[in-house]
Amino acid sequence: MAIFNLKVNGENHQVDVDPDTPILWVLRDNLDLVGTKFGCGIAQCGACTIHLDGTAARSCSVPISQVGEASVTTIEGLSEKGDHPLQEAWREHDVPQCGYCQAGQIMNAASLLSKNPSPSDQEIESAMYGNLCRCTSYLKIKAAIRTAADQA
Amino acid sequence: MSIVKTTVDRRSFLKVSALSTGGIVLGFNWACTPQEAVRAIPSEWFDVNAFLKIAANGMVTIMSPNPEIGQNVKTSMPMIIAEELDVKWEDVIVEQAPLDTDAFKRQVAGGSQSIRQGWSSLRMAGATAKQMLINAAAKQWGVDPSGLTASEGVISGNGKKITYGEIAAEAANVPVPEEVKLKDPKDFKIIGTERRNVDLNKIVTGQPLFGLDHKVDGMLYSVVLRPPAFGAKLKSFDDSDTRQVNGVQDVVQFGDKIAVLATSTWAAIKGQRALKPEWDLSGQLESTSYHDETMRNLLDTPSEEPKRNDGNVKRAFAEADKVIERTYEAPFLPHNTMEPMNFFANVTAEKVELVGPIQTPEWTRSRVAKLLEREESEVSIDMTRMGGGFGRRLYGDFALEAAEISSMINSPVKVVFTREDDMTAGTYRPGSKYKFRASIKDGQMTGYHLVGAGVNMRNATRENNFPAASLDNYLIESHNLQSNITTGAWRAPITNFLAFAEQSFIDEVAIELGQDQVQFRLDLFERALSNPVGEVGYDVEKFMGVVKLAAEKSNWTEKKDGVYKGFSAYYSHNTYVAEVAEVVMSGGTPKVQKMITAIDCGIVVNPMGAINQVQGGVIDGIGHAMYGELTFEAGVPQSKNFDQYRLIRTSEVPDVEVHFVESNNDPTGLGEPSLPPAGGAIANAIHAATGQRFYQQPFIKEKVVFG
Ligand code: FES
Ligand code: FES
């Protein structure tokens, strides 16, 4: 075990875990931030997507020892009042079916829009390719990203 | 308006219950910005019946009785109650009801039956409460209740008005009426309108909702090592490395499984990986090649007891000018719910407490009680929102594991499946094969013969479904191959593949006869309508209705340059669906660009949620027809995670247009019925585009088409 200092959603935390622990499990088990989901553990589904210094990362595949100084953002900290344009667009389109993949979808899309505020439909599709939705709510996910991008 | 006898049981609800007064606030109106949407939850509620309680400020809490797996019943079932109660939807808070089979009927998510079977009792629960509120107001005013009306939470009459909130305390004490009035569907104000998912706000802000999110102090995480092959048994194991893992607290064996207990999920996963088991592989270890060969032989074996046998199929084939025979083959499929299986259990001397994602809480309660030799009354189950079900969560194996482990270690425990555990310890959609034969004489189909064979399938066919009753000579047979691989229901069981096979075959026969595929189906329906042969297991006119609607909405007879269409229609789970696929060629390979769907599911309770279900079913159907496959080698599943198992992804998804038949009939189900026709529609469209037929799923393996 080792001590790690982390900055998550603007707050500092100290955890004592094995260095190989994926940040996903630190968030969920140690910090009680369960909005970040476990889907595959091998960077194949996107359910666990967080931001490291504003860029989407698969938290299941980033050991805590590699996080370093990077500031971590999770779905809980994406916006202060739950009103990020993507969260609002998700509400408007009533996107979720089971809802399990959606935090990861939103976090991935937020990273896309922060770098490319007006993506083409094709750019949306390729950026979102790594995020699985087993309920296949893909049409609404795309429409909601489009709405958020067009409103920005 | 109809008058019905009430069957709502008041039970012990003649009391005022005070909830915690911790100043909880809740965002309940998702259309507004979050700041506007908060309203304090009242601390005092008046229970009118098991389904609902009303606070003095007029807010209503409605219990959603059935498990929520993404089919959105947690929104649509309370909508039905709110409609008959006649309140504003904005004043409604929805709570997931616990398992309570005295109060609620059929708390199951399966077979697309929640709405269909809940419809009457939900309406009655709302209408009964409304009548009790009216009766209480009448009593207070000293007037006859028949002169009073109620709408949107306000009772009026006699020149007076009182809100539900103001009279709720009295209403909780009036007798349950013996008869209540139900609304005429034309007066519906909530049913038929678009309402957003009641958990939407929690989902998009990452609040705890799912089974995997549930935790209590002192809980241990358990990751279980299960036999790697179906048919393998545990001989012995060495857990010395596992016990070295930081956070691992214990290792226990139960049956052929080994549970690692740890203080974090990661420690439990590492502990599981560090186990050194020895397996006994002397049992029956089945491979896909064995299933294939055995089922192919079964297809050529006459069955002693046909499922249906009209006319004289043998003669029809003997006298035929031509016989068309085609065989279709389906692989096993895992469910792959996005949230892997998991369950919480806390077994103590006093009680057995279970929390988690389960489609069948009642069945699970009785199995857990039996397993632990406890009374059912000692076992409680709280249902969390489920990160998908698709049939996998009908089987409470994971809940039983949690209960057994908790009882062994005397600690609250949460069993968590890794994705690898989830994919390799499934209750799979079993493989199946179908041989279709049609006899052609004088340009007509004179006989129809279907033989099905499936793994662990009591009946691989749907013998009274289309085209039954429209052919004089009609023979349906079914064979079972018993296997030790665990199989079960998978979204639209049997028909998820049978529909593809049947609708592909019908397309081929129509083309062989030189007939338009839609007209060919309509002619068969005409026969079933005017002069049916034997039992008709479907409503012919409803079926024709969706076929015509899909043809109309897709401009079926119109040719568009470069666009190739395929037709398919199927009846399942009491709902009629027809689909047209539009395919274009892109870079030499076919691409499905659009699906046009027509659905008759009776009254559409919540069009917004209904569209989600239809789109989800159609794309799920396309995705698995295109890419889904799980094979076995000596009992070992050959795909373990998403790097080895292809699911449909965002760029592979067509547009899906949804058209509902307008109807005042009671609603049927929507979670499954849009899936079965999808595979046939795209296969027929790809045939139109390329001349190639598919006889096996997944289609992607067809190199001639996909390179
Ligand atoms: S859980 Fe991290 S990508 Fe799937
Ligand atoms: S909404 Fe269920 S997995 Fe995406």
C-alpha cells in the first residue's frame, strides 16, 4: 500500500491503496463517487470515462500511480449544479434507457466538445466509437451531443 | 368511462406515516433548470393505498411496483396511476416499491408484460384513491359524493373546492369503495403524453442508483472464481498468493466455486486472479462443433409429436413442382448487460437482507429462503435500478451466491462479477437451427414445413403464429438438445432468431413465386382471415394493419435509386411489428441507413419512452444479427470480454423511424417485440442490394458481402 494525494472535482483527497489500483476503484470504493461505472475493466466500453486534466480517460485502465498531479473530474463534478450543456441536452432528449453507460457517454462527449466545440456528425461518431451502450440509445446520444454543440 | 369492482386491498394503511424530517430536497421537474426544480419533500404523508401516499401540500408519492431494467416502467407505471388519480404529473414523486407480493401483483420484469398485466390494477389503484378523496370531501361538506368531481388534484362541487392535500388525512380513513369509475381513454391527460424518465436527473449527474452503487459500512466485496468450463468441477485450490493480496480478508469455497472476500473491489479481483485452482475435467465438456452436428442431425429426424400438423404435408411435397428448402443457424449469445451481475446480501440471525438488480424478486426470495433454510418472511429484497437486463437478471444465481457467502462469513457482502465472469458464467441465448421447406405447385405455395432444433429448448417454434392458418398443409416440428451449458431467456426468447429465419424464408419464397413480398404476406393473411385452417394464434387484422402501415410509411412500392429495401413483420409478446430496412452500398459493402417501423401495442402510455424501447429493440436486433456470437471449446466460452466480443457501436447504427398504430385497446408490451423482425428486414434488404442471402448469424462472417 502507498499514500497518494489526489485532486478530484476540485477537492484534495489522500488515499492509502496499492499503486496498481485503477483510479476507477479508488473513486468508487474509497471516495464514494459511484457515478463512474465499471463495464469491462480493459478500456473497451467507456462506462468508466473520467477527465484527467480535462481529457477523457478510461479510469479502469489508469492505475493510481500514474495519475500524478493530474486533476480528476468525474460525472459528479462535471458541473456544479448538474447543468452542463450536455447534461441539459441529455434531459431534453430523454436519452437514457437503463442509464448505466450514460455518465461515461456524457464525460466522453464533454471532452470532445471542450476540444472541438462544433464537431461534425462524423467527428461525433468517431469520438464516441469507444463508448458502448448495450441498450443502444446511440441515436439519442448523438442527437443530444448535436443539441449541446449547436447551443454552445 | 367504465365502472369496475375494486380489488385494491387497503391492508394496514390506515395510518399516517411520518418520514424523516432531515430537510431533504429533491429535483423533480426535469424540464426546468435544477435551481427552480427543488421543492422540499414533505415529512408527513397520508397513505391512501399501497400504491400511493399524499402530503398536505398536494404532492403525491407513487410506488412503482415492477423492477426497472431500462424499459422505463418506473415512469410509465406511475403515469397510469397518476392518470386515474387525476393529479398533475409535476406533483408526483416516484419511488421504487420493495418486494411486497401482498400489495403488488406480479413484480417481475420479463416477457414485456409489466404494462400489459399491470394496466388494470394500476388504473384501479389510482381511481380508488381518487374516489376515497372525493368521498372524504363529500363527508366533510355533508353532500352526496356523486355531485363532486375531481381534476388535477382539486375536488369541486357544491360551489366549493378542496385540494387532495387538504383532504388527504381524512381520505386515509374512509372505507375503500366497492366500485370505482375508470376514465374513458379520450379523457386521458397523462397517458399518451411524453414524460421523461423519472430517474433522469440522477442518471445524468451520477447519483447512486444501481446495484453496483449500493454499499453499507463493513461490507466486504466478493469476487468469485467459478469453473472455467461448463461441466468442470473443483478438485482443490491453493489460495496462498491470494491471501497475500492487500485487502483480502478471507477465501471460502462453496460448491465448485471459490469466493474471495476483500475490503475493496480491486483487492477482490486481484485475489481472484491469484487463486491456483485444480479442475476436474472428466465430465461432459461440450463444444460448438458438437452442438452444430447434433442439431443438424435432429433437423433431419422426423419428430414423433409434431407441434402442429394441418392437412397432408407429405402429399403436398410429393406433388410439388418445386421444393424450396433452407436452413438457418443461430449461435449462442451472452446478455452482456452493461452493469455486470452483482448483488448485496446481509444474512444475520434475525433476517436476510438482499439488495440489488433483479428481474424476478419474488422467485429469488423463495429460492434464497430455501437455500438458507429460512422463512420467506425473514427475507427482504430491495430492487435497485438495473444497468440492463435482457433476460439475464431473471436468474437470481448471483443473489443466491451473495446470500450463501454472507451466511458463511457472517458479514454483509457484495458479490461483483468482472466482465469476464459475466460473459463466461452466463445464462445464454442458446444456439438453434431451423429448416424451412415450402412446396410450390402451379405458382402457389401449397405446403409449409418447419423443423426447429435448439439447445435446452422445450419448443423451438411458435407453431400457431404466422403463417399458421393460411396454408392447407402445414407441419411444425421441434427438437431439443439437452446441454449442461446454462441457458435462458434472452430478449424475445426463441423469436429473436426464429423471426429472422422465417421472414428471410418468406422473402425467398415470394421472390421465387414472382410476387411482391408485402402482397405475398397480405394474401396469406387474407386466407387466414376468410377461411382459416385450424387455430389462428394471432389477430390477423392487427397484423395486416402494421404490414400495411410499414409499407405505406416506407413507400414500399416506390423505387429509389441506390436504396434497397427489405421487409419483415413479426408478432410477439402481444404486439404486432412490421419493419422496412433501407440499405445503401458504401465502399462496396452494404450499409443499413434507415429502419421504418410500424407497431401496434394498443394505447401508447408514454410515447417518449416507447420510442426509446422501439429504437433500442431494433438496433439491438441489428447489432446481434450482424456481430453477436459466443462459441465453446470443451465447455469453455471463447469470448471473455469486449475485445473478443463485438457489440454494435455508434457509427454502425441506422436511423429508426417509429410509427404507432392509433389505438384505444389496452396496452401490450414494448420491451421485446421490435427486436425479432429487425434481422430479417436487414437481411432481405442486403439481399436486394447484393443478391446474397444470409443463413447464419452473425452476418459479418459472410465474407462475400462484408469482405
Ligand atoms: S470499464 Fe473502463 S472502458 Fe470499460
Ligand atoms: S442506457 Fe443502458 S447501457 Fe446505455
